[in-house]
Amino acid sequence: MRVVLEPGGPRFDPGPPERPPGEHAVRVRIELAGVCRSDLKEVAGSRYGVSQFGHELVGVVEESTLPGLPPGQRVTLDPNVAIERSTGFATTMWAAGPADRLGAALPAVQRHIPARTLVFTEPLACARHCLARAARHLDRDLAGVRLGVLGAGAAGVLIAALARTMGLDVVLTNRTPDRRAFLRERGIVDVPIGPTASVPTGALDVAVLATSFIRPDVLREALRMTTRGGLLLLYGGTAPGDSLPGLDCDLDTVRRREGIVTTGWQGREVRIAGTYGTVPADFEAALGDLAGPAIAPHRIERMIARQVGLVELPGVLREQTTGRHLGKTLVVP
């Protein structure tokens, strides 16, 4: 059964449509789900692309026609694999599709790791993918790279934390002091955290734009920070037609296609590149991170600021869509 959010409150939809020949179906009992910034964008109508509503989740298979996903198997969700599914904001989620895609979309996770840690698997996989794309765009190992992350939400924190475990010289920035104070007070990440404007001009080899939306003022700051020939990596949200006057780059196309463009900005060469989504290897790496000491899972859990039930969820989504919030909100069925 899935939750449909409507102005009058949640409505429950009974389940999946008829399954086409050759496809399999799985029903997953949801243990825990996380509210992602992209979920809030969908509620607000400001997100472009395929819906991924309710995609940060941990659950247990209850019913399955796929031998590789037996009842009792604990799973998470890779929302970048094309299957039919209901939302993770529910007591149970159904998923259907060809055997190979359904198996890839529901990676198995360890039973001994707490759900409050495993709910970060998908955002951590995205952070892994981001840094892998940075290395690919640079065509070199990231060792010795001076990296800055603009935007200290969950995505920015995870990118910075991973980069630190890889030995990079990392700085995490945010324009507003409340978010910086939230991270410092909870001891969430072991990297320098400061105002975006405090990073010296030309100080970075790579600037990752992990803000909710990649706006012109953020782009200008990132361009200022990077050295001549440096790399700007677009991670945060873009929309068709997004551009910056004076910068010859179709930002949305570069991000979604994970391309790279060499162009000029105020008389110097810059490279603009994109990172988008994940691949299965990113989930494998993220699960390894959460099972080991390098990423400090106990610190990641400190990002959790609130835990709500399904009945509260519509109000929470409206509140967080129109107002400002700090930390990660979890949803318990």
C-alpha cells in the first residue's frame, strides 16, 4: 500500500497494476525512510526529471516472485534503475520489473547495521559517484587535490566526509551560519567548515556545487575559488535552460549527461563538468563504507534531527517545502 499526498491529507493506494509477462514483483515492508531534498522539490513542483519520491529507504522483502530476492531479505533502493514502484513513504512498497533490473534496484544490505545508518546508503552512493566522476573528469587520481564543497546539507557533508577519508585537502562551506553551527555543535564531519566567502580566490583545484539549486551567485563564488584550469563539478539541482551570463555552458545538459566543457570566465580557462545519479558499484562501495570505520557511521547518524510517523509526513513535507530546516528527517511507518 502506498501513500498519495493530497491537500486534504494522505490517501492510500492499494498496490501495483497487473504484471506484464516476464516481469517479477516484490513487496517490501519499510523499516525506515529518509526525506531527501529532491522529495521536497517534487512537492514544490521545482524538480525536473523522473520522479524518485520516497527513495531513501531500508526494508525487508515480504513477498517476491524473484528467487534472488527471497522473503526476509533486507534491502535498500537504487532509484536510478528503471522499474515500476510505489513510494517508500508507506508501510510497504511494491516494485515490479524484469528480473535483472528488479534485482539491481533492490540491493541487499547487512542485517547487523542499524536502519538509522543504512538509510544513508543512497545519498552516500551519490557522494561516491560524485567523487568518482571528479577523478574521471580530471583524468587522474584525486590524491593531493584541493577540494571545496559548496553547500553543507546532507549531500555536501557526505561528499566532504568521503573526500577526507581519501586523503584530500577538503573545505566545506555554507553561506548561512545556522547550518555551519548545526554541523559543528553535533561534530558531524571532521573537515574545516566556513562561510563560502571565506575561501580564498583561486584556492581550489575542484569545487563541488552541492547546493540545493545551482544558482548564479553560487556559480560565481565557485568560479572565483577555483584555480586557472580548475574544475567545477555540478552536483546540485539544475533545470533546462540554466546558464550564467558570460559563461558559455548549458549547465543542465552538462550535469545530466555527466559531460565536461572547457570554457572561459573573466579571461581564464575553466572546466565545467557534471555528476548525476549512481551506478551499482557506488552502492557496493557505500555499503562497505557504512560497515567499516572509515566513514564514521555514528557521525552520519548525528545528521538526523527529527523522526516522524506517516500521519505527520504530509504536514512535515509542507512545512519543510515552505520553510527552512536543518538536518535529516526520518519517517517511521
